[in-house]
Amino acid sequence: MRLTLFALAFVPVTAFAAGSSDPEPPKPSETTQNCAEGLVWDLATQSCMTPEDSTNDDNARLKDIRELAYAGQYRAALDVLDSLDDPDAPMALVYYGFAHRKAGQVDLGMAYYAAALSADPDNLLARSYKGQAHVQAGDMVQAQAELTEIRMRGGRDGWAEMSLANAIATGQGATY
């Protein structure tokens, strides 16, 4: 275990992308490359629009949210979240938690993680981000408890486990 945590300390945190089990960062799209902050690329009109005016479906919006969160544009990510057709979907709740936590509203972020876990106790991403919030607060006991839950729920060797184990080993969660 100690060797595993030591080895994970050298895993580059920036390789982990916010809101996904995909270890690759999101590829920049028109949303972050061409649109002013607060706007998203609308696939149907091929133009930048406000999130509420966009015709994109929730799947496309979730990709924008992931990209915006990775770019540190948490307020813009929250605005896109507010435009989802199903803002109570488990992944949306995880994104709400992540964006609020990273924007400095840790308690609100934790409430969203709790809601995501209430909807799906096997939501490993919510557990990883919740654990990283515990690391940020210096509560390594609760962080370790989330890591144990991830492993018990089949998340061994996945992004959620590696990211949280790295946060525990280094004392720092992902910065995006």
C-alpha cells in the first residue's frame, strides 16, 4: 500500500480530466477557443450562444461543462449546468459539486456530492471528488474512507482511485 501511494505521488495530476473517467484532458473546442467567456458553441447554428439559448442537447452541454471546468472557468460551467434539461442527473450533480467546490463554495459542493451519492452510491467520480475535498480540508481519515469505498465498489486501478490516492499521497487534489 505504501509503495502504491508513493508511486501515485508521481502520477501527473494534470493528466486527469475533471468530470470524467477519461484520463485525457478534454480537447479544446470552439467553446473555449472561439467563444467569449460565458458563451458556448452551438452545434446546430455553428455559432457562439448563451447556454440557455443553445440548442445543444445535455450530452453536448456536459462536454462543454467538462471543458470549461478543466479550463478553470467554473462560473461558466455552472451557467451551462443551469441550462441542462436534467440538472438532477447524477453526472450533473457531480459537475455542480466540482464547480462549486473549485469556485470556493466547498460546503455547497459537498452537498452536491452527497446528492449524487444518494442517487447512486456507486458514483466513483463523486466519491473521488468528495475525497479530494476532504484532503483539501486536511481530513485524511474521511479521504481514506472514500478511497476505501471506491475500491470496495469496483474502482480499483481506475481514474477515481488513482486521483484520490494521489491527492492523499501529496496532500493536494486536482487543481482543475
